[in-house]
Amino acid sequence: MNGFKFNKSDYRFILVYFIGASIWLLYRWNIEEYSFFEIITGLSGFIIKNLLLLFIFRWLINKYLVVRKNYVVFILLAFIAWEAVGFLDMWRDYYTANHPWELPSVGVMLVQNFYRAATDSVMLIGLILGKKYYENKLDYVKLQSAQKELELKILRSQYDPHFLYNSLNTIDALVDYSPKEKVKQYIAHLAALYRHLIHTKDEDIVTLKDELDLAGNYFYLIETRFENDYSFEIVNNVAPKLNYLPNGAILTVLENVVKHNKALDGKTIETRIIIEEKAVLVTNTKATGRTKNESLGTGLQNLSKRYQLLSDQTIKVEETENTFTIRLPLLRVLD
């Protein structure tokens, strides 16, 4: 989802690598009787050269391997990067060496510059890539586990037998007191809800449109069942730049609203879904008597964990005396 990025453990790993490499180079150069000036400039050049190549390759991997999948351009630019950094390192060595040496021919220079840069940087870049590979494999296993937990949660919450039982009771009441068209509409919305569950149960993310369609079906069922206790509104004044959400994200938040807010004294719980460029805000009025800082519950906690596994973002909660707002970042899918 996020391409190739460095986290705190990566920076710690890089630091440990440079400490170990520096100790080895200091020992080697001391044995080879390098001057103090040569050691200082050589060590500085080694660190700068490898850091520069590390961040160049991170950019190249993200742009030409992850996003564009243009392997030819990646290899070409990687070679140019090695040659350019190797050329700079050659001039550093030329001006700081204790004994002057003659510059080689162009052909020899190209070969030497490549090995100057590549041999030093390949180990660090390879170790980082290996580390990221196994971390991503571990994250994938965690994501699969979280997905299974989501399926169980769905079956045990809004889609569990109690939800179906309450929905059937609502249908029974509608049959006795409502027009046939309203009964048919309720059944259609209920069927759409379960159809979505069947079609997306194996998906980690879904489009914003799918989430909003599902929310619309949920709106109808809740408003029909509880009449004036709850009201829902979707506010979409902008075209979102990103277009995906974790599967069931909005529904999890809506379920949290209904679960933790019971309408009292005829006061309707009002909920608005506000579409922004990079996020979806779900804000609701709070039930009378509900205190701040109540537990978010397992549903929102699981949703937060899924966000952390799917991206580098997470949900944000803002609570006032009268309102409760959850910010759901929209996600970008890398082709």
C-alpha cells in the first residue's frame, strides 16, 4: 500500500550498520597505515556515499518498481546513480590521498567508479531490502488474521443472528401496520446488506462508493426499526483524491454510534458522514448522560489495527461534550 518506506527500526538498523562498518574500516585502515586525514575523509566519504545511494534507491524503487513497474528504466537509473556517486568518491579519494595518483582512462574510470559505489552500497541496500521483505511478510500474516477477526466480528455484530432476528421482527411489525411497498423496501435493503457481506468477505479494502452504498442500506434499516431515534446524512461537497477504505470501516463506526447512543427524551441521535479530499468524517451527537473518554470498544480498536496494517495512517477520534467524531483516512491503492 505504501511502497518502500523507512520506519524507526530501519533507521536504527542503518545506524548499527554504519557503526559496525566504521569500526571495521578504522581497523583496516590503521593496519594499512593510512594517515589520520585519510581515515577521517575516507570514513566521512563512506558514510555519505552509502546514505546518498540508500535514499536514491529508495526513491527509484518506489517510483519505477512499485508504482510504474518500469524495470528497464530502474536498472538504467541505478547504473547512472552508481556511476555518479562513484565518480564523486573518486575525486574525494584523488584530493585526499596521502600519495597523489594519476587519473585512469575513461573506460577504466567507468569500471572503477561502478565498483567504488556498488560494492559498498549493495550490502546495506540488500540487508535493508531483506529486512523489509520479512517485515512485509509478517504484516501480511497479521493482516490475514485481522481480516478473519473482522469476518467473525461482522457475523457477531450487525450481521449476527441477533441483528437478523431484530430485522425479521421489524418485518413482522411492518407486515401488520405498513404498506406492502415499505415491507418490500425493507427486505431489499436487508438483502443488499447480506449480499455485500458475501461478495466482499475476502476483501481487505473496498471503494468509497461501496462503503457509502452499504451505509445507505444500514441507514434505512436502523431508521425504519427505531423510527425517529436516529437520523443519518451523507455530505459530499468535494471530489475525494483517494478512493478506498478498509472493508466495513464506515459500518463499524455507524454500529458504534447505535450501540453507544440510545435516544432519550425524544432527542434524535444525528449522524453525518462528511466526505473530504483525503478522509471521511463520521460525526454524531451524543446521547444524554454519556460521559467523555468512554472506551472505543473492540470494533473501533480492531479497525485502528487494520489501518495500521494496511497503511501508515490510523483513525482519529475527536470528542466534545455534545459530539463524537471519527476520522477515517482514505487509502490509495498502488497498481
